[in-house]
Amino acid sequence: MEILFDEIPSLDLADFTSGNAEQKAQFVKKLGEAYENIGFVAIKNHGLSKELQDRLYDSIKKFFTLSDTIKTKYEKPEIGFQRGYTGKGKEHAKGRNTGDLKEFYHVGQERDEIPNGDPVKNEYPDNIWPEELPEFKKDALEAFRTLENAGRNMLKAIALNLNLPEDYFEQKVAYGNSILRQIHYFPIENPDEVPADAVRAAEHGDINLITLLMGASADGLQVLRKDGKWIPITALPDQLVVNVGDMLERLTNKKLKSTIHRVVNPPRELMNTSRYSIPFFMHPRSEMDLTCLPSCVDAENPKQFADATAGEFLEERLRELGLRK
């Protein structure tokens, strides 16, 4: 049944993680309805404290106020900007050439925590930590682990909704290629000097399995509904916004929707203000097979994607975004 939501549904993750059988089943059902129609939900009881969020936002605000000379010390184009700093306008949406009005900082798995002998230990670059902010590492890694754990619980519910074993994704995301991205949508002092089509984040779908977004510091995030209407996404301070990414859409042959979304520019009089946002892009291990699930393919919905691993798909998309040569 097709549902047009006027706002993204809100769910309580505790219903799934510590509720009774009926609460758990209801959570799975409502999550499935949301992901099949709009691809987004807001969840509470995810484990990420307001105190940790505040600390992390405080440290990234300090980082982005550093001079460009200092920030570019932490920029590594040779690793496709997958760790450390990415400068202003370097990333653009798929199918566009105009860079987004943002800069950001990437944190991934800590290689020291990956067991010896696991092949991904040699696959990932080391994290890069700004020496000017000693607290940044502790806060970022704590947020990374907390969001990763919430994501694993969401994936358990998604697996049940797809009539798969609850632990279907567990080994596929163990030490997965996930990214905590700390974004600064920088102030525009003179709006006339930026390209006419430049926006904070042009319309796009996320690459990964699911994205978990802690409350952004200003309005602007919008999602494209099935009928072509853009609706604003707002979450309460105690909620995370969790959406389907392209990898999950591909795996489910579009049963679950990776919905197009964007971050629009503020009104002209507010263009000179900053906006901060911290999404956690939950990726599987690169060897995960994204071949469409047989249960999601039938005569009415024939297979829509060529077979690919998560690693192959990621490389293709990073090139499209201008982050890989």
C-alpha cells in the first residue's frame, strides 16, 4: 500500500531492542512501511547522549574555525578524502559539476581495533587526528561506536522486515567501511559571488546501507516525496534521522527506497551563518554481495541492478562525486 507521509515517521528503538514481542513486531512493521514509501524515519532511544553530541559539535566548530592553512594539513586526496579534511566545494552531487557549499571531516574505523588477520585491517587508511584539538579523537570515536551500534540494531529490524534472519547483516557490517562525517556548511558573506546553482548539498541519495544523522544545527534538510513534493525533515533534539542508502535499495531491488534529499540554502539574509551536521554513513565490508535478494525479485518487479560488491559500487560512486580520479 502506497503512503504519502507529510512528515517522516517517528519510532522508538527501545520498542525493538527491549520491548515485548508485540512491540518488536510493531516496530518492524512501521519501519518497513516507512522505508518502502519515504525511506526515512526519526528514532529515539538510540544510545547517543545529548552530552556527547554537544561535545562533538563543540569540537568540530573549533576545528572549522581554524585557518585554511591548518585545515589543509589534514587533507589527503591520495586516499580519496576518506579520512581527515575535505575542503570547500571539493564534493559535488552525482550528475553535477558545481561543488557543494560545504567542507567536512571524515573518521572511519580505528585500525588498531580491528583484529590481526582480518583483511579489512590493511584495506582502510589510518584515521587522521587534528593535533590542535586533543579531545576530538575521544569524542569522535565514542560517537562512531555508539552510532554503529544503533545502526546494527536498525539493520536487525530491517532484516526481519525482509523475512531474513535477524543477524543477516551482522557479519557483513562487522568492521564495515563506515564513515562519521562532520560537515560545516560555511557562511556565504556575498551570495552574488557563488555560482547561481550552488547549494549546501545538492539533491542526492546516500551511497551506503543506512545513514544515521544526529540533529543538525539549522533547518534546510528536505526529502523528495513520491509525488514530487519536497518536505522538510526535522527531528526532535533526542532523535536520530535514519534513512535508506543506495546499497540497501540495490540489495532489495528498490523495495526499500533510497530517497533523494538535499540541504537547501537559507534565506538570503541568513546566508552568512554556519550550519553544522554530523551523519554516520553505515557501510558494510567491501566484499558484501549486493546482488538483489531473490525474495525481492518477481515478474512484477524484475531485477533492476547488475550484480556488484559493496566495494565495487563504492568506488564507482566516489568517482561520480569527484572524490576519486
